[in-house]
Amino acid sequence: MTMHGSFASKGGFAKKRNVLTRIERIEKLKGKGLWSDAKKSSIFNLPKVRTDV
């Protein structure tokens, strides 16, 4: 049985993801200066971050 063409990855452009992992969100917050390891910021209740990945 063959796979339908819409399921196969052709190596072209990838779909844009809707959500970021926790690590990706923290990295974006660090880039904006809203996260610091020094003040022991909590990993819970992180602010929303736009997905421009």
C-alpha cells in the first residue's frame, strides 16, 4: 500500500508550529530580558510568547 502524497515530507518548507516547548519559551524570554537564572524565576505560569520559529 502506498502513502498519500500529502503525508510524505518532500524536504520543502516545514509547517509553522503553533506552540513552543518550555525550553524554547525560556530562551525567547532570556533574549528579551524577561527571564533571569539569578532570581530563580519559576518555570510555571510563563508569559505567552509569539511563535516566530
